[in-house]
Amino acid sequence: MKRMDVSRIVCIADVRLTERLEAEADRIGLRETWSTRGKQVALKARSVWQPFGRRLPMAESPSDIIRFYVPRQHERAAMIRLAAAADLYLPGRGSVYAEDVALIGDGVQPWDEEKLCADQPSWVVENRMEPAPYDMIYCIVQRGRGGELARTMLEMGLCVPIVSFGEGMGMRDRLGLLRITIPQEKEILLFVVPPGDSDFVMDVAVRKANLHEPGNGFLCRVPVRALAVNSRMHLDRRKHVATMEQVISTLDQLRGSTDWRRMSAAARHHRGAEPEGLVRFTLICEEGTSSAHVRAALDAGAGGATLSLLSRRVPAPHEGGGEVAMASRARECCDLVIPRALKERIEEAVTRTGLFAESSGGFIETGIVYDAITAAGR
Amino acid sequence: MPESVQSTSVMLQIPLRRKLSLIWTYARERLMRQVHAVAFITGYLALFQLLVLRAPIADFLKIAAGILAVVAGLAFFMEGLFLAIMPLGERCGLRMPARAGLGLLVAFAVILGITATYAEPAIGFLKAQGSSTLPWRAPLLYYLLNAGAPLTVGAVAVGVGFAVVLGVFRSLRSWSFKPFLYLTIPVLLALSYWVSRDPRTAAIIGLAWDTGGVTTGPVTVPLVIALGIGVSRIAGRGDEPSSGLGVVTLASALPVIMVLLLGAVLAPRFPMPGGPDEFFAPERHNQSVRVAGSEEAFRELAANNLSPEKVKTRFGTESKKKPSDAGPRRHVPRKMMRAHAVNALKAIVPLAAVLLLALLLIVRERLPHNDEVSLGLVFSLVGMLLFSYGMDRGLSSLGNQAGRSLPRAWEATERPDKAVTYSGINENLLVRAVRPNGSVAEYLPLADKGGPQFVPFIRERYDADRAEYRWIPEQGPVAGDEDFWGYALVLLFVFVMGLGATIAEPSLNALGVTLEELTTGTYKRSFLIVTVALGVGAGMAMGFCRILFAWPMIPLLAGCYLVALALTCISTEEMSAIAWDCAGVTTGPITVPLVIAAGLGIGQRAGAAEAFGVVTMASVFPIIAVLLSGFLIAARRNALDLENLQMDAAPAEREAKP
């Protein structure tokens, strides 16, 4: 089994930018990218139609969440090129961040060695932007409850939440046919926040979504490096030559960190060790084949999994037309957070169910998790 | 895939009480959702009849039971859709292209389309719409609805089959949706115009366009939508939510073309429209028999429509007049239940069988959730049964009553429920009055609460032996004496009825849920439903305008569709796919019976030849409504998002970046 340590880059951008991002990904030399549909939310100014009410209306912009893998040494260059291609530095467009993961599996060929390692254009080399440490908070709640949580984040001015849909697996699947009475639809919320704020954001999320009570959801924190983070929380008519978001990001750059805008006095989370000994364990395989693997993982001791649909994209060959595309691009992504001790066992279990076989065409991605909160407590 | 691991999971044991509470929460939520959906239309129909038309509701308990059945049926049916039918369709779409060759895929799509048409035959609805068609006034139409009905259904089936093939290929090859529209709609309009120039075929235009709206039933629509989405996920730009849509639009448009072509092909063999005497003339015997379908049917027609002497001279024999079964047939409830059960089985079993066979034989794969799918199929069967039974006894019956009372909007009506019997009446009391033409009318002075008044004397109500007179008071037109207000009231009624019925439509709900899922909730189900409902309401009002004022069909159709096409040109690909698919989805099992009900009430008054065209109008207006809503969304967004207005413009010069 091939194992490699790589950088996973996630780029979230308005759907109108997807084409540009994909074109740039092809130029960078990526062989495979995976994307899923999500949305970025913001508060908007009161309109004529809703003149009353205490709360501002929410605006949702459909966005694509694109992920791919590059060797660690190319992480910065790839992020810079993507951010420039879609002008992600402009507030309201999107975010791009990277994290360390290990890939396990033979089927995955994320990049084109020759093209990727070719010299970077001079504007990339000369670029002074450096990825800054951020925390990505990954939060799963019942479908329909995410909106309220996202709104809270916006109203408190914490971050621009990124929302996508998924399905939960776990306890529900051990109930027999009675499982249909429990909704499996989940909402996945991503909060990319400065490390100084992440404890506070987690507290808010736990309280607002009642994550300390059973059955309400799950939350974990992953350290990432972000180059551009969407900070446009309010859609409103522009009143000055620069928006507040632009002012803030300039200050971030001048001060070299986001620490100056910390909201709480909480001590900064210590980075480095993994206090809980937890790992994020993600299976990616052809759509419709994941249930056997996830069940095996659950039997091997995992607590639960969240399924989301991905669409695999390979650069278009240039001949055009031709036969009907027979290779499916539909993939399923199952996210599990498990104790490190269980990793080997679960890996063996999913190997036995044929995750790496041709019919599933799957691979595993594992990454660090700082801490996770669910009903059982921290 | 190794299957040894499938069932090793430990099942959780939970106490019965907890189980029951889980089931209760689940059932209550689903039922309440349908209660919300149905409450509006039910309350509206009842209140309109009671308060505006001031007519009592007959069979109140029966109707209430029927409406409960509709709610329960809808809840079961929707759950069945989400548990079984849509997952099956999506799985077929996801797996078939990879496992089956091109030929097999086409064959599968054709079979699916044809099965769908036969499973939910809409011909019953079309017959009801054309029930007042006279064989001599529109011979071809009469033939297509009666003896030629199998041919009509066949043409529709071929159209739907072809549509499914095209839709699947569109998703697979990620062809743009708009060219399909630019191609089919003008062809449709041109064909309609061409057909309208021949008096023999002109009458079938309404029929043809309405088949488009009604062929796609509550099982078919969610199924083909799921199929399209499955296919679009494996190929092309699967992340574009609209790339799976469009099949429904094609499945609505192609059958129209097929029926029009069928009409054009058959037309030369059919007689010109004329009077009954021409129709029954011996020299046109062969052609007329062809219209009726058979010699017996022809004789029956003659017996029902000609005087006995004429029949005798024409056929030489005394022909017995058979009672026509135009009136509502009375079924005993059990028999009715059985008929509904058969229909439910017919609607679901063949389609499910095609999908399951395709999965088992071609894809050769076990279903991941066998139990869920089986339960879902049972749910959809039970749901369909309860729902159609309840529609028949509850909502349609309420709609029929309101429809029948509708003429009260512009005519004076008698109120037998307020009849009073006066005793001590004799003919000496009668007062004679002269009409302008010199005839004499008799009036009777009667005293009631408001003082004395003269009422027209009707001899049949006078009992000379007992000296009693039964007076039935009359109620003036609800909307006053002006026709304008009467019409306005009717159109308002139809508008709100279309709106309410659409809110409860199951396939529109299914489309809404699918869209919400595809767009991660950025396109809200409730927004879609309300927009479409407004469109349907406006469309139905327009359709009835056409019937009331006898507006010509083709210019109206052309106008509406050209507006829709023009709006499509300037809309996004995604919005146009959504908008046009809504058109096929809207007219389902709730709207259609109510259209018939209102049509019967209004048709009587207007003396229209047929009540076709309402469904077509109710299909085209939602397109316009959804496209307009798209502009509204974009405008509101762009007003706030100035920086990002040019997001889809070419990327900035990268070399210039710092």
C-alpha cells in the first residue's frame, strides 16, 4: 500500500469562480480534484421587502468546495496561484487553506510530477504573501439547525461559515428498519478562524447547538494554514473607498498575525502535540460503495461517520466529444474522527471490505485533530 | 464487493416504549407537513363555498374523511418517494451508464418512458376534459379520445420514451439545456399553427398541448428527476445542479409533437366537421364508423343523438337507446377502493419492476438498503391508494361542489334549502302583469320578514287541494348584476384554487426537496413552491379566460411561450432548467381533478366546446414566474454585491499581481 505525506489544499469559492479555479488547477499540474457544493453565508442589509424584525436577513452564496493534494513543498505556490486566479483576496469571494494529511491507497494520483515540479512563474516566487496559521472548526449538526449556528457566528462577527450537506452514519444504522425514523441528513459547517479565537468559537458553537447533549452533533478542531480567508460577513452598500474587511486584512498583513483581533482573553491554544490522540480518518470511494466500508469501520470501533458527496474531476482530454463518458465521477467521502489507537484496526477492516479494490477505487486520507467535542464531553 | 461484512453489525436493542416514541415523532412530523400543505386548499374551497357562494357543503363527514385520507396518503406517498422511488431512480442513473453499453442504456430509457406513460394513464383526465366533444363537431378529437385512445397513449408513450433518452444523454454529455428549448418550442408552435389550418385537426391542438402537461404523473416525475440527477453525477459537469434536470420538460414537450403528428397523419381519413345530419348520412357511413370506432358504437351514437324516426329510416331497425353514462358513476365504497388499489398497483409496480430488473440484470448489484426500499415501495402503494381514494371522496368532491356552485357568481339561483310553504293560497290572490311582448305573467304577493313582495307564480309548486304554495326564494348573483364582477370573481376563485392545489402537489414538493439538496439550501423549497403556485394560479385564470371569452388558442400559446423563451435567453442555464422542469411538474394529481371540477362548472355556462388548454396555461405561467423570480434574486444580490459583480469576467492579469 502506497503511503505519502502531502498537503491537502481546500479552496472554497463562489460558483462563478469555479471555472477559473479549475483551469488554474489544470495549469498547476493537478491530475485529480474533488469538489462538493456548499454555500458561504453572510448577513445582508435589510431590504424594502423586510422592513421590520430585529434580525438581519441572511444571504447565501452557492460555492464550490474544491480539494486536492500537493507535495508539501509546493503548498504555498499552489495556494498563491489559486488565490490569484480567482482573486480570493477580495472579500466575499472565498477562502483557501492547507493542512497536513497522509494518503493511503494505490489508486490516487493527485498530481502530474513533471508539470508540478516545473519552475513556478516569477510572480509566484516573488509573492510576499505567507500562509498564516488558522484553526478550522468542523462542526456537524442536524439538518435545519445549521442556519441558526451560522447566523450566530455572523452576528458575533467571528467568521464566515461555510455550509455543506451530508448524511450521518453510526448508531442509526444499528436500529434495523427503525432507522428510517431518525433523520440522517446533517449539515456540515466549517469555521476558519484565527487560532486566538478558536476556543471562543468552539464554546459558542457548543452552547448554541447544544452539542453537549446527545444526538445534537459533533465538533472538532484541525490546525490549518490559510492564505486567504473570506471575511465578508455583511453584504451592504459600500460607503467608503475601502471596506472594513479590506482594512482588517491589511492590518493582518502589517502585524503579521491575526492575534491583534482576538475576542477573548483565553490563552492561545498550544499547537504541536495532539492532546486527545485523535485522528481524522477519511475514506473516499466511488459513490454507492461506501456503506460496507463504513459499517466495517463502525464495527471496528469508530463512533460514527459523516457522508458527503464529492465529484471527482480530471483535466479534460483535448480530443473532445468521443464515446459516452463511462468512468463515473461520483465519489463519496466519509469522515470519521477516531482515537489514534484504532487507526490500524480500521484500516485493516476497510481493506478487507475492498476499499482499495477496483470496484470501489478508494483511498484513505488521515490528518491531525486537536480536539473533538460530542455528547460524551471533551 | 465482499458481502461477508454486511450483517455483522450488532443491532441495538431499545425498549418498546422508546421505539413507539420514535415512530410517533416520525409519523407526526410527516403528517403535519401534509396537513400544512392541504389545509390551505381545503379551507379555501370550503370557505369560498360557504361564505362567497353561500351554498351549503353536502356530505360534510364523507368529505372530511376523504381529506384525512388525502393527508395520510400524501404523507405515505412522499415517504415512499424518498425511501424507494427516488433512490432507485438515482441509483439506476448512477450505475447504468458505467455498466451498460450505449444501446442498452437507450433501450432502458425508452422502456422506462413507455412504462411511465402506461403506468399513469392520463387519458382519463383528457376524456373528462373533452367529455362534451361531439363526434360531428370534432371527429378526429372524438376518435383520439375514445376508440383511438390506445393510439393517443401510444404516441404519448413514444414521446416520453424519446424524451427520457434525450434527457439522459443531455446529462451524460453535459449538453446545454437551452438549445433543446430553442429547437422544440418553435417546432411545437409551428406544428400547432400548421395543424390549425386544417379544420379536421384544429380541434386536437388543445388536447395535444394538455397531454404534455398531464402525462408526467406523481411517480414518473420524481423518478425521472432522480434518474437524471444520478446520470449527471457520474458524468459531465456533475457539480452543476441543473445538469440533471430537463427530462421533465422534454417529457412534456415531445408527447405534444407526437400527438400533433398522429393527428396530422390520421386526418385525411377522417371527415370534415359538420352537423349531425351530415355525420349520420349514409354516404359518409364508412368515415363516420371510423370516428365511432365500430359499427355498434356508431349505432349507439345515433340512438343517443338522433330522433327514433331518423334512426329507423337510417338503419332500418329500431335501435334501443342506452342510458349514457356521462353522469358521475356511483360506486359502492368497497368497489371504489378496489379500483383505486388497482390503479395504485398499476402506477407503481411496473415502474419499480423496470428499475429493479435493470439494477439486478444489467448492473448486477445488490441494493444497499433492501429493507428500506421494500418498505418505501409499500409506503408509496399505500399512499397512492389512500391519496387517490381521498381525492375522489374528499377534495374533488369539495371542488365539484364549489365548481357546481360557481355559476352563482353571475346568475340568480334558487335556494331549495330556504323554501317556505305558505298555506291559504288561492288563485284569486294572483296578480297579472304584462311583459313588453304582450304576454302575461302571474305573480303572487307573499309576506315575509321584509314585508310584502310579489314572487313569480310557478304552477307546479301550487297545491290546489291543500291551498298551499311552496315558495323557493332566489338568490341574486353573488357578484351583483354586472357580468364583469361575476367573471372577476370566477377568475379570482380559479387563481387561488390553482395556487392552493399547487402547494399540495407531491411531485413539486419532491422537486423542491431535490433542488434544496442540490444547491445546499441556497434555493429554498418554499420559495420554489410559492413562485410556481403563483404561476399556476395565473395560468389557470388565463386558461379559464380563454374558455369564457373564447379566445383563440394558438396566438395565446405562441405569445406565452415566446415570452418564456425570451426570458430563457437572458436567464442562467440553471434557472432555465429549473423553470422549465417546474412546468411539467406542476399539473399533478391534486391540480388536475380540481381543474376538471372548475371546468365543468364554468364550461356549462360558457358553452365551450371543450375545456382544454387550462393545463397548458397552468404549465407555461410557472415557467415565466420562476424565470422572473430568478431575475429578482439576481437583482437583489447584485445591488449589495458590487465588488463581485464581475466575478464571471475574465481573470485579472496574473502577472500584475504582487
